[in-house]
Amino acid sequence: MKKVVKVVCVFLVLVLILGVVFFIVDYNRVKNQEKPIFCITSPAGMANDGGTMEYFGLGYKVIDFNRISGYDEIKIGTWFMNYEDFSEEIELYEKSVEDDEQEKDSSNINNKVTTIDIETAFGFNEDSKKVYTLNQEEIYVIFNIMHNITFKEETCDGLPSYYIKYNSNSEKAFITYGVEIYENEYHITSDKGE
């Protein structure tokens, strides 16, 4: 009987030592956002959130989050750790991603300018005027030029050959620039100057 107790105690100590060693190795891997190596995959399989997986080790559990929203973290804890324990952290991450996307969208050219029209300034009647509506790539180029121009207050009092008008959502109005064409140069005018 004493021999059986001794064998069981040695076996339990070995399992405990292996559990500690496995935990330390997997803990360091999780800290570096790497998958554990001394765990088995949960029989429940992959979660229906983009690919989150649970792994079980000797006395510990690892959750490898891989959510559609981009939340991609690996967490380690006891067998009692649950997916729901991190719902607040996931919500904060998703809110920050959403805020970043809204900020990015607000600075996007498509949110500042919806249309740019170029029309000839000299037309004896409405039929002789030409109007050009630009595609998105052309709008981007023209808007960047117009948006980054530094105007001087004095003007040369020329007459514009073309008018460039764009609808600015950020300024909630149509903005008009005149383009004066000379032999080898162009002047762009607005109410800010030239």
C-alpha cells in the first residue's frame, strides 16, 4: 500500500512540475502574441466571430482572439477564464477602430468635395459655354492644388478664361476659383487674392 501511495505522489509531483514548465513556456509565447505549444485545441472548435480559438493546457487555458473587427490578442489564464471576460476590452478596441475610421473618413477628399466643375468664362450665350465634370481622380488632383495654394492679396486684374467651382462639404458652400491664362503661365484667383 505504501508503494502505491509513493508512486501516486511521484506521478502527481511530475505532473505538477510539467504543468509549471508548460505554463511558463506558453506564458512567454502568449506575451509575445504567439500561439501556445503545450496545449490542445478546444473540442468546441473555432468561434463564429472571425476565428477565435481556445486551447487547454495542464491547469491553464489560452484564448487566441481573431475577431472580424481586427481584435487579435492572445490571453492566458485558468481553466475558468471565459471569452466573455474580455468583452469590455473588445468593445473599447472596436470603438477606437470605429473612431479612427470616422476620423479618416472625415479627412478623406470624398467627404470634402463632391463635385468640381470647370466651365469656360467667355461664352456669348449659354450654348457656347463648355462645362467639364471631373472624375474622382481628377477631383483629387485639382482639390489638392486648390487646397494648398497660398494666395497673395494683390491681383493682376486679368480676366479668367475658366472658372473652377467645387462643392465643399467642409465649408458647406460652392467655392469658385478663376483661372487666368497667359502665354507661359496661369494665375488662379479667388476671393482670397491671386
